[in-house]
Amino acid sequence: MGTEGDGLSRRALAGADTVVRIPMAGGVDSLNVAAASAVAMWALRSA
């Protein structure tokens, strides 16, 4: 999980097998890492 604003470093992204993003609605600044990981785990629950 990346930080708010900057996200993951280029080095971390280069070492990842898969990179995903959570699309954000206009006017929404960011999700905190707990909320972002919860959304990602929910989306992957049946994968």
C-alpha cells in the first residue's frame, strides 16, 4: 500500500508483479491505507 499523495516509489512499482489502482470520484482527495486495503481485499475475495 502506498502513501497518500505520492503513492509507491518507482522502485517498489518496478518490483511489483501487478499494479492496481482504486478509482476515485471527482472531489475525493484520497483513502487512508486502512480503507484502501479493505476495498482491495473485498474486490479480491473471490479471485
